[in-house]
Amino acid sequence: MSDTAAEATVPRPAQESAIGPRRPPLLAVGPVAWARANLFSSWLSTAVTLALIYLIVRWAMGFVDWAFVNAIWSVPVVNGQAQTQACRALNGAGACWAVVTEKHRFMLFGTYPYEEHWRPALCVLLFIGLYIVSAMRRFWRKELAYIWIGTLTLIGVLMWGGVFGLSYVPQERWGGLVITLILATFGIALAFPLSILVALGRRSRLPAIKALCVLYVELIRGVPLISLLFMASVMFPLFLPEGINIDKLLRAQVAIILFAAAYLAEVVRGGLQALPRGQYEAADALGLSYWQKTGFIILPQALRLVIPPLVNTFIGMFKDTSLVLIIGIFDLLTAGKTAIIEPAWQGFGIEIYVTIGLIYFIFCFAMSRYSQGLEAELNRHRVR
Amino acid sequence: MSATMDTAAHLSSAARTDGPPAILMDKVNKWYGALHVLRDINLSVAQGERVVVCGPSGSGKSTMIRCINRLEQHQEGRIVVDNIELTDDLRSLDAIRREVGMVFQSFNLFPHLTILENCTLAPIWVRRMPKKEAEALAMEYLTRVKIPEQANKYPGQLSGGQQQRVAIARALCMKPKIMLFDEPTSALDPEMIKEVLDTMVMLADTGMTMICVTHEMGFARQVADRVVFMDRGEIVESGVPEQLFNDPKTERLKTFLSQILRGH
Ligand SMILES: Nc1ncnc2c1ncn2[C@@H]1O[C@H](COP(=O)(O)OP(=O)(O)OP(=O)(O)O)[C@@H](O)[C@H]1O
Ligand SMILES: [Mg+2]
């Protein structure tokens, strides 16, 4: 009785009240359904799936055998000579991680004086700490700039020494992971702002500025990084007056910054172009100045749009720092290569390269994951 | 006899003819490349006067009002806004943009900022208003356009009508003397047009000087002191709404009105 009255006064969609929300058919959800739909949908796909599973399992078992079961983790050292006979006897059936155990200090710190290794080690930790702090949005304030300046100064003091009772270590002796981190960090930290200026300049109404920016991007992009590095290391000193000598690392660093900025500038420009003209007009109509408009309206939106290609370029740049090996700077990769020159360790390159690859992977993967999180967070406003 | 005399006679009580005009356009010409989009535009808008501009698509309505806050530059003639002549001088540009608010057809809110931030950005950075004060002012205007409860949302979370009302509030937060509207309701669904027009009527009642490009004839009749009809870059006719709509003098306006009526 009351039911009918209520139904008469409150019209409801008949379906909803009668049946209620239905669940999707069982077969359409869950991992089993997914596997059935994607892996075993026909005889052919079942066969391909099984064959691939077999191959993957075989390969994984082989890798576990090589990397763990048959691996040798350390070898005896007699009179400063590593005794690698046991490793050679494996004949490739197992990894000789002993080379990493033995040479890890060299890979990480190059030819830096052995008893001072704590200094570059501390620098690596400082770099990582700096990345972590910079990654947290809570710290995205003016103070972050001071943190950067302070940390980088501290790293410089630690690496060079010569003050506070630290012994002086010339730049030629630096090497390993620190070099990679120095090149990548300064590279990204300076190339990124430069690229923004270039991208803005390329859209400038002033013909001179525009031409300069176009010229810069086209010139640098048209040349491989290797030749830029060669120019920085070989040609550039020829033009300098007698007696003036700019640090080789610094020259390589400048080459990397200029190279990366050209690429980043095009990425940023893509973001600028993606913004509707109305955003510029609304900012103009409100009376915002060029820099206010750029800083508050244009860049925050443009950069959010291009986070994926930006991080793509950052990651590429991080790995491209390894090219400095051709001008004899001891980055992580060069140090690793050098470590196995010693006769006792010749032939154990795979272990070294796997380890170096893992280190690169950790940094690049962290960047990638972080950028995905950041992208999701910064673009929350686009979700209804 | 002439249209200008009619206009003066019908000025609303809010419009003050004694003082200098809020906007003066004197023989303004503009070209896009070879395309002559504004031809000898003469228009004088008194303080507190509400002018509605209508005309077929491509007739130069947007271009004309965008010249008033110099989103577009005219090439010949003089434009004087609030006693400041529009020149290449950057200082005059800043001064004018501070006094002239604009509302666009496509809202153009800043999607990455909240509604409140949209409204406070310019007062804080252009008017150098303290943040607290700017926020209080923004809340006041958001209340006036009847959406204070949305202050902390992002534009993408609002309906079109709500976004356009925010855009109006955002412009008002700069305390402009003149408001320009470029087809503020053309991008809206019919049920949202009314809420925006109501907001504009309310604004008209405060005595704001307004120039509004719109084809909403009801709105024009209700608030306009004068309607200006443009075609092919010229001002063809102008006068009080009743006279213009009921007794069009030119063929072009007759055709236009019949099209508008058929369209609605
Ligand atoms: N940036 C531009 N470059 C070249 N031509 C333009 C530009 N902006 C507008 N025009 C042209 O100028 C003329 C006037 O345009 P305007 O936008 O002022 O017309 P409108 O009256 O506002 O039309 P609508 O009702 O469609 O908005 C049109 O022919 C248009 O194609
Ligand atoms: Mg228009």
C-alpha cells in the first residue's frame, strides 16, 4: 500500500529499482578471463603462448644458474695478485662476481686516492639526498635553491679538498659514479632553465632573439654529441690564449649542457604550442606582464603537458654522459672498462657491464617512476 | 534626426554624458594583411553606458572590442580609453588593461589554478593587493555571481555556465571601469545562458560601462542603452534597441535580423 504510494509520487527509473545494478558477466573480469582472452583465444595463440613460456623459463633458469648457483663471489688475493683460476675454470657457466667485489671501489671512485674514497662516497650520498629532497613537492620553495647551492658547494669542497684539512685532489684523478652524477646533475639543472629561455626566445616577437634561438637549436641539434665533446676537448683549447686552461671536465660539462638544452628546448616549445591562444589572451587582458604571464600561466601548463618527453630527454641525457669516455674522462662506464684491463681480470667484462647497467637502470627507472607519479599528481586538475 | 541624436536622447540614467567618454574610437582602421577588417570605426561610449554590438559572423565585432584593450592593434585612427590614448607605449598599455576587464566566448579560465586563484592572481600581481585582501574580494565577487562554494575547485570541475560566471568574477576582481564581453553565451548550452545573462544584467545595474558582443536580443532590449550593428568592418547602424530592432533602416540590418529570428 505505502509502497505503491511512494512509487507513484517519486518516479524512479523502473529498471534501476527493479533489477538493481548488474555485475559484468563473470567471464569478462579477473586474471583467468584475461589470460583466456589474450593468451589462449585460439589454437595458434595457445601454441605461441606455450612456446614462449617454455623459452622464458629456460632462459630464466639459465640466468639463475649463471648469476647465483654457479657464481663465484670472491677469489683469494696473493701478493696483491687476484687468483682468478677458479673463475676461468667456470668457463662461462657461472658469473665471476669476484671482479665486482674486487673492483667496485675503482668503478665507483676511479683513480681517486684510495684512502680518501669516503669523500666521493659522501658526495654520491649527497647527490642522492639532493634528488630525494628535490623530488618532494613539500620542498618546492625558494629554500630549495639554497639547498642546491649549499649541497653543490659542499660536494665541490669534498671533491677538490685543499681546505679544512682535506688534501687537494686534482680533477684528473676524479672518476667513477661521482663523475656521472656530476655531469648528469649539472647537465639537467642548467640545461633545463636554458632550454626554457631558448624555447621562449624561439617564440619571441623580436626577430634578433628569435633568429639567435633558432640558430642555436639547429646548429647544436645538427651535430652529434661526440663531435661536440671532441670540439670541447681538442679544438676549444686551441682558441684560448696561451696559459689559460679550462678544466677538461668543465668543458665536457658545458658541451653536455648546450647539447641537452637544444633538445629540451624543442620539447618545451612543443608544450608552449599546445596551449590555446585564449590562455595568453586572458593573461594579457588581466594586465599581467610578460614574465608574470609566462611564469604563472604559460609555463606551469606547458611543462605539465610535456613531462613524458621531458623525462625521456633527461633519461637519455643521463646515459649520454657516458660518451665522455671518448675524451678520457673517467665516468662510471670508463672506470668499469678500465677495471678489467688488468691481465688477471681480462675477460670478465660481462659481470662489470651487468653491474654498471644495473646502476644506470636504478637511476633511470627511479626517474621514470617518479615522473609518472608527478604527472598524475600535477594533472589532477584535469580529472573531473 | 540622425542616429547619434536618437542615441543621446535615449541614454539611460546611469550613463553620464557630461564627463569625457569612457571609450572613444575615432576613424579606426585595421587590416589583417590585405583584409580590411575595421573601416572608419567611430564610436563613443559614455561612462556607465551599455552598448551591445551585433552583426554577422566575420563582420569585425571581436576585432573591434579587442582593439579597445589592445589584444589587437589598430593601424589608423585614435582609440582613447579612460582618457588614455592607446599607443605603443607599454605604460599606457598596462594602465588600460588594468581598467578594462574582458570576458571571452571560451571562458579562458586558467585550468591549473583553482577558482579562487584564478580570481586573485591579477589583483595580487598587477594591483599589488595583499593576498588576504584579494581573497576576500574574490569571495565577495564569487558570492555575487552565486558560486562561492566552488572557490576551491578547478575550472574543469565546473559547468560551462559556472565557468563563465567565474570568468566574469575574475575580471571584476581587478575593479575595472569598463567591461568587454565577446559573445559570452555563445559557447553555452541553452539552460546555462540565462544564468550568465542574469549575472550580466546584475552587473549592468551597478552602472558599469559595458560593451557586449551578443546576439541575445532579449538581453539587448533589457539592458542596452544603444545597439551597434556592424557588417563587413563598418558600423552600419546604431540606436536604442527598440528603434533598431523594430524599425531597421538598412537592408543589411533587415536581412540580419530576419536571419537571427529564424535561427532562434
Ligand atoms: N588573426 C587574424 N588573422 C587574419 N584574419 C583574421 C584574424 N582574426 C580575424 N580575422 C578575420 O577578420 C574578420 C573579422 O573577424 P572577427 O573575429 O572580428 O569577426 P566577428 O564579427 O567577431 O565574427 P564572429 O561572429 O564569427 O565572432 C574575419 O573575416 C576574420 O576571418
Ligand atoms: Mg567574434
